[in-house]
Amino acid sequence: MDIHNHVLLGLISSWMGIVILYVGPETMIPFLSFLAAFFGVILMFWRRIMGLARKVFQFTRSKFEK
């Protein structure tokens, strides 16, 4: 390997170290809290969501069968 490849590999490895350090737990907590709240609401209303989906499916199925 020549010197250019060594320099390039060194820059890439140091850049990846910075990126890995940047994406730590404290940066992911707000995103994961949002996901937990979203899925919590989905689970609270799961029966109604599935009832609505069932009605839509039956409605579209009845329209295409005729």
C-alpha cells in the first residue's frame, strides 16, 4: 500500500469513530420515547383499528364481488 491509502484509511476510521460516538444512547432516547408512545397508542386502540380495517376490507370486497 502506498501512503495515500494509509492516509485515506486513517481518515475513514477516525471519521467512523466520531460517527459512532455521536450516535450514543442519549441521542436515541427521544426517538425511542416517541416510538414507544406511538406503539402504546396503537395498542390502546388496537381493537378499534382492527374493527375499522375489517369494515374497510369487507366494504371493498363486497364492491369488487358484484
